[in-house]
Amino acid sequence: MKEFLGYRGKGAPSRASREIFDEEGVTKVQKRRPPREIHFYDIVELAHHFKVSRIAALYRIRNMRPPLITDERLNYLRELEERGRGKDLADLLGLEEPDHRELRLRFRRYFLSLAFEAYCGGLITYSKLLELAEMVEVSPEAVSRIAEELGVGDDGELDVLLPGE
């Protein structure tokens, strides 16, 4: 994020010093520029670039060390987002909204594959597999059907794992 903002001349120190070498010795030069404030359009583009929500980008910038915006500025920018200005600005800049549906489906597939892997490896019980599936809105019937097709259906036994086993 710092690099992204740095390309915009933001989030960098307002003072840069250089040493110039010539025949007479070393000359130190300082360049000062006024600090450039982070604006709402920076947040909108940053969120789009990193595929996160504008609120997440806003808080990430606030939580950087040192903070790049004050609490007062955070509240102002958050208020703009809550009033829908972020979507308006993204539309104006031609930035497409991220496809949250695809991201959720990808997460769901990964989550379920880990749950099945844990079940097949004996790390969790069938009831825990069903509970995990329910967390991502997959019905017990669907899990049962898939488990049977994979040959790893509920064997009716309850495994109890004790410490040290």
C-alpha cells in the first residue's frame, strides 16, 4: 500500500535529502515539499487495485505506522463512503465493482475441500463436517450425497479423539 501511495506522491516524507559529490567536496541538499493529503479518490483506487472494500482500505491506511490519516480524516472519509460516494466515484472513474459472488464461491470450494480433507484424514467427525458445511450454506443432504459418492460417507460411528492419540 505504501508503494501504491508513493507512486502518487503520498505517504512519503515531506523532506528528502541528497548528497552531491563534486571536485570541491560534498554538498548536502534538502528538498521540501508540502505533505500531500490522502483524498477519497485515492482510497477508491487503492481498494480497487487490491480488490478489497473501500472501508478495509481506509482502515488499513489508518493503521499503518506512522498513520497516514488522522482519526478526524478517517471519520470524514468513512462518512463519504457511507453516503455512497465511493460507488459514485468508482463509477465515474470506470472502476468495476469486484465480483464478490465469484470470490465467495472460490472461498466456499476451498473451505469445503479442507473440511473433506480433515474428515477423510480422521481429524474431524462427520457431524463436524456437516457443521462446517452449514457455515458456508451447504445442506447436510448435499454433503451426505457427495461423501457417499466419494466413498467416505458417515459410517455411523462416533470417533472420540483423546489427547495423545
